[in-house]
Amino acid sequence: MQNSSIKVRFAPSPTGELHLGGTRTALFNWLFAKKQNGKFFLRIEDTDLKRSKEKFTEQILDSLEWLGLHWDQPLMYQSERMDVYKERVKDLLKSGKVYRCFCSKNDLQSTRDAGSYLYPSTCRNLSDEDIKWRLNQSQSFTLRLKLPKGETIYQDLIYGNIHVQHKELDDFIIVRPDGTPTYNFSAVVDDHDMDITHVIRGEDHVANTPKQILLYQALGYNEPIFAHLPMILGPDKKRLSKRHGAPGVQKFKDDGYLPESLLNYLALLGWNPGTEEEIFSLQQLIENFDLKKVQKKGAVWDEKKLHWLSGQHVMNTPTDALLESIRTIDTDWGKGSEISFLISVIEMLKVRSKSLHEFFQQSDYFFNDPASFSAEELKKGWKDKTVNQTIEKLLNKMVAISNWREGGLEREIKAFSKDHELGLGKIIMPIRLAVCGTLNGPSIFEILELLGRDTSLRRIETALEKLPE
């Protein structure tokens, strides 16, 4: 049942590129909103002025656009809302729900050195005279929330009932000495002002949730529903990070991955459709997505699985759409060739490609004669002059072939192999080297047909003159 009143948000900090964990969080929020005909908002949490960079904001926006995770307007920037936060803080000060803490870093470190990591509420009950005196002395201060006694209980859509005793928390800081709000405070104010109904984010935020609920209560706001997603893990079962070689989203775009394949794989990291189905379009993900099917256990990043899924999406993408995408990356690819020829090249390479860049890496011989040969492949495919004798005989036979089609070429070359009592590989490998410059590729008979008689024979003749090197 759809609920158009549902509103979710993705709130990245522009202190680095959009990473895979953040992308999956954005995806799950987006899918949840689209499934419910709700709204998906984007908020840039850029209150850390030292670390926040415009280039990272642009990269995050560009990556989300490339993925097709379009957001509803308006786009919010926390750095533009400092006055709002100050007004809400004033309200809390007036109500007595927060207090000024004049403890220095050294004071707090002494408490930790003594074995306590919870703030001991040193400044919670300072007299008005004491506070006034300290302010007149220009002592710096933070603002802390007065925690009530008791416990916070909330229902997480993925982890169920979560109980937190307030004695396990301390009077946490909501405003720093420089006047900037902490994450928990600004997030609560923003989520309230954006009318966010569901906060869907990573499991690493579980510790923040009771603090935020206490802030909702102190501010007199209605609390949203929370859902915490399992972590994405590296092969060592630790949280996926750069040390695992995990790239940002930009790298997948630069390497020519289809956005649908990356989204498909990320969706399967923590979510299970309840069937054996693994290949999903974005629309199919919307139709099947359900937070109830998100698991609690962390999901392990598997690059091989990503490559397999990516290859499936390449094969399922219409060839003309692939051509358009390839030309978007390189307008000169296949320049001078007929569109029908390029379509044939792509059709031939689709089954062997997991990204658009692999079309570039594998297609050079369709447009250019081989310029060089690797020593390793020459050892396998053209090791000595005896190969020249065999290929010269084959060339004479090929010149006479009238049916220059895949089937006819295959029959004639296989007949030559049988007549001369040679293994087919001893003929196919040198022909492939001569025509393609490599031993890897689609069916050589398909390639010969597509390149045509003149190009194929010319390349074989050239190889006979140059090889073995």
C-alpha cells in the first residue's frame, strides 16, 4: 500500500567522494520513497567548514545524477541554516533543557585518564552567578543537553526493539565552542524542518539514535521512524574501506560501468528479494524493494559478483543504447565506420564485456591492422617458420573461398585442418594473431566475415612477411 506522505533523505558530508556505503544508503532511501510514491530529499551536511569542499559536493551530485537517483527539491545545505540552529538553541537554553559547559579539554582528559569516558555533569548545576562570572571572563563553553533519568526505547524497522539506559550516555554536546552545531543537533532540526518520516541510514548511526530521540523530545518534535542498514564488509569481514581497495562511485563511472549494474549489486548487499532472482532493472528494484527483507547481518563486498552482474546488464542492454553510451565516452570510437558495422562489433563483444571501457580495450583490431604482437602470444601462436608454411597453404585456399561468410569460412578452414592432419588450434591461433594481433576474442570466423575478404587476407599476408619476429 502506497503512502505519498512518506519523506526520506540522504545526507552526505562533502569531505570526500561518494563511497559505496553511502551510495547504498541513498539507493535504499530512494527505493523506499519510490515504492511508496513518497519524496526523496538530499541534504548536504557541510557544517565542517575546514573539511567540506565544493569539489566533493559537485562529485556527490554528479554521481547521484549518473546513477539516476534523482532527488526532490529543494536541495538543502546545512551551512546556509546556521541562523536556524542558533534560534533553536536559544529556545532550549530558555527552557533549561541545555546548559553551558565551561570544562576545558584538559579537564575532560583528566576525567578520561581517571577511567571514565562519560562526562560527569560538572557544569550541570552551576549557579547563575557562577555562569555570569565565567561569561564575563570570556571563558569558552559548549552547550550540553540535560539528560533525564530513565531509558529510551525505539522500534527499529530492521533491528526491532532497542533499549538504551540513559546512565550509559552522558550530557552530550550539541553546540561546539565556536558556536557550530554538532551532527546530532543539526540533523534533528533539519529532519524536523524537512518533515522527514523515516530515517534510513547505516548501522554505524545506531549509537546516535537515542541521543537524537532525546533531542526530538527536548525540542517538542515528533520522532521519525528509524531503520539502520547492515554494514558493507570487506573480504576480512571488517567494514569496507579504502584499505580494501574499495573505489568511490566516480571510479565506476570513469571505468565505464553501467549505473544499473552497480545499483543492482548494491541493492543485493543487505537486501534479499526472497527469490532466486538476481538481475534487476531499476524499475524492478522499486517494485520488489521492502525494508522487511533487509537483513541484519553485514554483507561482504564481492567484486567477482559485481563483474558478473555487470556483464549481465551489458548483455541485456540494447546494442544501439550501448553504442550511444560508448560514443558519449569517446565520440571518435569507430569514426569512419558504418553504423551497421559498429552495431555488429558491439554485438560480438557484448558477451565478453562487463563495462563500456572493455569495448574500447577489445575492439581496436576491428578498425586497425595489428601494429605489434606480444612475445608470450607469439610463443603460443606463431613460434617458428613452420607456421608460415602452413598459413601460406591456407592463404591460397582462402583466396579461392567464394562464400565469405562465417559458416562457409568455418567449413573450409576445418576441412583444411583435417586434410593436413593438423589440430584446429594450430591453424586458428596464427590466423587470429595475424588478423587481430591477439589470441583472445570472439569467434575468428565471425571476425573474418565482419572484416571482409580484403582486410582479412591483407592482414594474413602482412603477418606472413613479418612473423616470426
